[in-house]
Amino acid sequence: MALSITLIGGSVFAAADAVAQDVALNTFPPEQILQGAKLYAANCAVCHGDKMIDQGGGFFDLRTFPPQQRPRFISSVSNGKNSMPPWKSVLSQPEIAALFAYVVAGEQK
């Protein structure tokens, strides 16, 4: 019994630690979010909508992008996905990181 309580307690702490790490990883400096907003307006809004609000074009609602899936975001923007072209020749990695900061923290649904 003591072993199962210890294991359950350890699992709870491990899960809480993972959530804390996700929150820490997705805390962005305001200037990075602002840079991402500017990059978004210049490069992404034409398809994904002003402030990530799609005007009926059927594009992915970026306001619902899972914050814990940063690698997926970086890959999709860098290499393209479905009808979205690759942006790695247009945007630097720090700019793509700023876009991620804006998508995760900049606008709420």
C-alpha cells in the first residue's frame, strides 16, 4: 500500500512538474510577442486572418494552436504544410520563434 501511494504521489508531482515546464516554456517577453504580431500582420494575416480570426477561408484557427506543440509549429512554418508554403527562406528562426510567441500568447479565442 505504501508503495502504491508513493508511486501515485510521484506521478502527481511529475505531472505537475511537466505542466510547470510547459508554462515556463510558453512565457514570452512582451517585445517578442509584439515582434511576432508585426510579422504575423505582414506575412500570415492574408490567409489566417487579422488577429488570427479567419474570415471564412477555412484556414487553421491559430488561436487554438496547442502551446505544447512548438516543434510542430516551427516545422509547419519552416517547411510548409498542406496549402501553406514554406517560410524558412523568408523568415529567420528567431522570427519564426516570435510568431510562435504571438500565436500562443498574443490573441485569445
